Amino acid sequence: MNQAIQLSTIENGNTISWAYPERSWTGEGMSGSKEELKKFWGIYFAPYIKTMSAESCDYYVSYDGVKHPQQTYTLYFQDGSSLMIRSSDAAVDFHFDVNGKQEPNKSGRDIFQFLIFFKTGKFTPYIYTGLIDEDSEEFTLDMNDRDNILKLCRDLNGAYCSQLLFFDNWEFKDDYPLKL
């Protein structure tokens, strides 16, 4: 993804100036339409990433298996992996599934989440401050503390496992908590 983003910035300018999907209120937050997501992918990524097929959907399945009404766009790759994108309040979310439609389809096990933030254009492993109770001492958002990131990966919803892998230089260490 980083290589595709770098190539795309040559053609399309800095990520902060990209035309992100238009969003509207869905009852569960802001969401981009399937057409907007397809257009976004087509302009900024399709020229740099080869896909086999793509499909749009009217929902996404969260880490706990619950279907949420939100439009998504999913790309399928030759190696059997897939990438679902959706647009939220602050970012385009990228959910990379290393084995596509095969089970277990769980964050931190075979699905790894990343974001491109609208305001900064930064592509980063998943971080969502809304999951953290600011008054709680149990979790903090110190992304420079491996023990904290490990705890977030293990004890929350698996989405923070992308952050842990990033911190560990994309290596599954012996203490990685959510192995397949």
C-alpha cells in the first residue's frame, strides 16, 4: 500500500489534497457511498495495484461478527487476499484480509486494518481513540510503548494488532496474541 501511495502521489499530488469519498450520515456515522469508494480506488490505487475482481456491498462485518449498514468496496487479489475499503467520519478504512473469504475473518488474526486520515493524508495502522475511555487507566494510546500496544491488540478488538505489527517491523513475535 505504501508503494502504491507513493506512486499515486507522483500522479495525483500529496495525499492531503486527494478527493476523498463524499460522505453522508447513515445513522451509525458518516459513510461514503459505494460509487464514491469505487471512484476513489479507481483514481488513487487501481493504476498501481493489480486486482482480479471487485464488488460493492451495503454492509461490513465488524470484529465481533456483527453486520453494520455501511457501504463498502472490496477488491480481490490473485493470491486469494482481499481489501475492503469504507469511508468513516475521519478516514478511509482499509481492511486487508490475508486469506480473503476464508475463515476466521477476525481482526488481528487474518484481517489487518489501516487508515488514511482526511485531514492529514497520513496512511497508518489502525488507531481509533473513540474506543478508549479517557478516564480509564486500563488503556492508554501511547503508541511508542510496545507493552501498551500489545495490551490493546490482545484485550480490545484486534484492530490494534496492525499497530503492533508495525511496531514490530511487520514480524509476528512469539508473544503476538491472536495467531491463526
